[in-house]
Amino acid sequence: MADSSSSAPQQAASASTDKTGINDDGFLTDCWYLAAPSDELKAGKQQRIMVLGEPVVVGRTPAGEAFALRDICPHRLVPLSAGQQIETEGEWTLQCPYHGWRFGTDGGCKHMPSLTDDSPYDPSRVKVRRYPVHEASGAVYLYVAHNPRSDAPPAVPPPEFGPLPEKPGFVIHDVFNAHMDDAVVGLMDPAHVPFVHNQWWWRPPSAGLKLKEKPFGPTDRGWAIDRHQPSSNSKLYRWVFGGKVETEIRFQLPGYRWEIISNDTARLLTLTCLTPEAPKRTRITQFTWWTGAPLLHLAVPIAKPMARKFLSQDREMVDLQNEGMAHQKAMLWIDDIDVQAKWYQRLKREWTECRTEDRAFSNPIEPRVLRWMS
């Protein structure tokens, strides 16, 4: 069965401002997004990132606390990320470089140097938006509430990917010139591998196309491919792990895809996080953790470039896709290889509806076996 799917820009334009859980660019709100790998946030330093089209300053105090604030001083609109961290009455604050206003990690203004002792103005009346943060296993996530003034607890808990080491073995980055919807669909596409990722060490052209038949089922705000033995051509897995290996692949809103490869003695998890920076710009960050599998420590100098090559090949396809999207918006989606893309759109709609109607999320995906050649 085939259908025509609207492209992400059209979907974004149709996002109604009276809906909750989605913004006008089609990005989901009331959700957790990756801010940065922990190692990128040095004590006493901060940096500017873009999240859902908004400037955010993420940093770490000298005491080790990660924080995220809107990167605009409300006084003269100078980026707070250009300032410095200063201790103010026992707490660490971020000082604006223009007039020295200092903001705590809770977003409240703690000090205005220009005020005289008898000034009636109360600095605590001034606040910048604070984004709740969560740090775990070498990654820092931030929560984007739909209402920027809301102090309510996050609607969902931070992302959880099971037991992981304290730090990842390695992290890679890339940026796709694509709306997040198109980036998600491209990364989860099961049929592009033999054509886009046809390296001799992964999937050589000589391997040919084989029938794939995988059972899928719903999970928390997403879906999973049940545990199964990896493809017979995945020689790298067997070389690293040795013995029988099983793999499991999961996806969760707003944009987390992870694969777990394990046997009786080792476990590897590769997590791909998508953070929308702008309507046509998506930051891709990929973490890899493992326990056991001592060969992986030796293989990092090789595995890291391999992973970068994979992402760059997907980015190149996005750039080519943009050439077509400049002239045509609708895409032709078919079963079974595009079912996951349809599921993603259904999950987005359900998330928006449940947030707008103030009710619990109800996963619309039902268990199903998908079959394709790749």
C-alpha cells in the first residue's frame, strides 16, 4: 500500500497555536532533548546552543551543577553565555557581560550592580527561563515545557536506557540540514542500508538483498524490534563479541533511537539523539557505551571513524533529498519499509492530542511483523 506524505515544513505550518505539546515549527514540546555530552560542559564554563529554534545557555558551575537557561539577558538582550560565572551570596550565578546582572541556575536575578542601597527595585522580580536538566551516564538532557513560564514538574520522566557505564566509550556528532521529522525518518529507514552503507566491512554489495522479517511492538511513547539475532552479514558484531549475539532496537519520542547488542558476557548500547536546532537544522549526537567486550576498547580508533562515516553518509542523502524537496514536498510512502515513518507521525499526533486534552498518552501502535528486502 502506498500513500503520499506531506513533508515536514508543511506539517510544521499546520501546527495550530492553540495546541499543546507542539510548536509552530512542528517540534514536540513538554519533552526532554539532549543538551550536550557531559564532557563538553566544563566546570565554571558555559556555551550557547539552539533548541527548538530558541537560544539556550548550558553550563556547569564550579561546584559541578549542570544548568540550562534562556540565553538572553532580559535587560538589553545580550547573550548570557558571553558572561562569566561568579559566586553571589554563597551560590553560583551567571553574570551578563553588559551591565553585570547576575542570574542563578534557577533563572532568578540575584544582583543588579547599578542599584543603590536605597533603590526600591527588587532584582528578584526579574527572571530568565530555566530549563530543568537531568544528567546521567555522561549525557545532559534538558526539558522544554510548552509554556515557557510554567514551573510545573516535567510531564514525563527523563530518558532511561537501562543500566549503563558512568561514561560513554565515545561520542560523535553531526548536523543534518533537515527538519527533525525528515532526520528521524531517514535514520530509521530499514531499506537504505545496502545502498547507502555498503562498506566492505559492514554490508558489501556482494552480500545481495535478503528477506528481513522482524516483529515490532509498542513501548513507552515509541516502539521496539524484539530481541533477535543480527543479520548474517554483520560480521563486525561477531568479531567484537564472539559467540551468540542478540540485538534489540528501540525508538522513543521525541527523537531517541538506540540499539542494544549483547550476549552472556557483554553488552553494547548505541544511542542516537536528535535535537532540533532550527526548522531545517537537526543536531545528531551518538553515544556508545559497553560493558565486557574488551576488544571494543582496542577498536575505538577504528570504530569511531566508522560511526562518523555512517552518519556522514546519511547526511549526504539528506542533502540530496533537499534538492528534490526544493521542487516537490509530497513523498511516496509504501508498506512495509515506511511503516515506521508512519508510526512516528501517529505518535506525534497522539502526543499533541494528549497534551492538548490533558490526558494520559495512549500508544496507537499495535504489534506487527514487518517484512522487506534489504
